[in-house]
Amino acid sequence: MTSFRLATRIVAIAALIGGAFGEAQSQIANSQGPKTPVEMAKAIAQTISANTLKAPGAPIAFESATSHDNFVEVRYVANDAAVFARLKSNVDQIRLDKASYYCNESRIAYLKQGVVMHEVIATSNNSDQIDFTFDRSSCDSLPKSKLADSKTLAEFARTVAKAENEALGQPSNSPFRLDGATAHQGIVDERFIVLDASARASTQANRGNITGVLTGYFCSKYRNFISQGLVFHHFFVLPDSSPVIDFTIDRSNC
């Protein structure tokens, strides 16, 4: 049976778009003339297309980002039939996770101004597809979670840290390795080792994309905990413990 962990990768992949949103915002702010929804959609699509990694053959691969009128259409190709089937069987939860991601305070401005995001995940032979559409109404209908009390948050942190530590030592092709997770006062601290010391500069240069990918992934995997106040603090260090980057993921990001 395909792990749901694979299915959640689509949210992590889509998180790359989050970094591109920031680039698009700068592009729009620096341009002259009215900032209409059509102009914003065009800028977002162009920036996503230019900044999102293309990985042909990946289980879920980014294909293209285009705009028409006030719509941004982002297309993915599902090269793994089992992953696609798993996505389809969990489509309602994935829609909720992705809506939460698009509607967070750093991205909702575009939707409020009339931009509509349309995502399509199609099989490699185009025999089937999954569609998601997100606009302002998607955000209005999101369920609102109440903040948990400090005792509950502390228990959340212990539970999540334990789950994260269970992944230690698993095979991975990632340039980063989880070194350990600890819990304290409703916060989960996670330390990652940048395996290649020479990659320090490139890691720092790609901070936005790394933050976006992990934010999307953790907001999907631990949405229920984060929405109630759980906080993640991620530290990336070299093998000699020299700091590289760090960032926080909380309910304002999800």
C-alpha cells in the first residue's frame, strides 16, 4: 500500500509556489500602472514558471504555470499511478490542506483582490485528472481552530517530536538529514544537517524555496496540531554545527 506520506508530497511541491508568490508580489509592486487581477495573475504565473523546479519523471512533477484573465493555472503530471490513486482517494483532505496553505495571511491578498488559483494533477497519459480551484470563498469556508491550552500544546509537541524522531536513519536522497527533534513548551525544535559543507552558500541562497517546501509539507502533515498553536523551529547546520539557516512554522504560515 502506498504511504500517505507520498500523497502529501503534492502539498510540499506546491509549496514552491509560495516562494514564487513573494517574487510576484515584488514584481507587481515595482511595476507601473494599475494592479488589476489580470495583471497579478500574469505576474504570478510567470514567476511560478520561472522559479519552480521541473523534475520530469518524479512521482508528481510540475509541468507549467499559465494565466488567462484572472486565473492562474498550475499543472502537474502524476507519473506514479499508485501515488495518483492515493491522492484521489484523499482528495477532500488534500483540498482542505491546500486551501489552508493558499489562504494563509502571506498569500491571501491575491485571492482577496480577485485572483483565482486553479491546479490540475493529470496522469501521464491524460486519462484522468484531479482539479482544485481556490478563490476568496475557499478561505471564507475554512474551519477555524481554537488555540489549545499550554498543557495540551506541550503534549502535542512531545507527540510530534517522537513521531519525527522515528524517521531518523531512514534512507533518503535529500541533501539534508534530520539530526533530531526535541519538544519544549508547545514548540518542536528540529535540527537538520547540511551534509555537504560546500553547500552552505547555495542553501542560504535558496532559503525561500527550502522554507516553502517544508512549510507546505509540515502544514499538510501536522495541520491539526499547528492550527491549534503548535510551533516548529527548524535549524540547519553544517556537520561541524556551524549555523546555516533557521526559520519558524506556526499557524500564520498554514
